[in-house]
Amino acid sequence: MADTAELLENEIIDPVTGEIIDQKELAERLLQQAKEQGVSLVGPGGLLSQLTKNVLETALDAELAEHLGHEPGGIPIGENIRNGTRTKTVLTEIGPVEIEVPRDRDGSFEPVIVPKRKRRLDGVDQIVLSLTARGAHDW
């Protein structure tokens, strides 16, 4: 049982691939990349804000694709199609993050990761680390 606790303290198990991700190694890589690009760690436009924004927007795009039944640029299954985005500021563990939330034409899209009318998000840091380790960021 102690081995499992130790694993969970130092590593993340990717829920999609089952891969074990070393949190310290991931953090070191991200910090080095930020330093090389002159990006601060915290604050508006900082590394953590950018990662959080990218992860949330990627997840929202995937949710909308699943809701509509096709990827962007794909052939719509029904009448409902993408209808741009709206800006929303969400409050996370690292501070406020402004994101673009995709919309659908008939307004039936109900996002799960960033629900409508909810501004405070908890647990986003673990999602960001997991998806970033798989390469879901582009900044």
C-alpha cells in the first residue's frame, strides 16, 4: 500500500493511456521551455495560465465535436452546427483565466468541463498536467 501512495505523490497515471508521468520531470521541461521563450510562470500570459487556457479550450472543442457528431470542418450530421465562441473568465487555482467557449447554433451544447453559468473551477491543475504530458499544448 505504501508503494501506491508513493507512486501517487510523485507521479501521475494518465487516465487515457495508463502511462506513468513523472510530475517533476514534466515541470522541469515546461519551466525550461518557458525560460527559453521568456514566459513568466504565473500571472496573465504566464506559463500556468497559458497551459490552463489551452487545455480547457481543447477539452471544450472535443466536447462540442462529440455533441455535434463531427470535427470542425466535417460534414454535419444534422441541422445543428458550430456557431463561433464566446469569451468567459473562469477562476482556477492559479487565478483567473480567460477562455473561448465554443457555441452551437441551437444552443443545446452543455459543456461538462466548464459548465454554463459556472465560473469557479476546481481540480484543473491535474487535468492540465495530464494533458500537457501527452502534448495537448501549443504555445
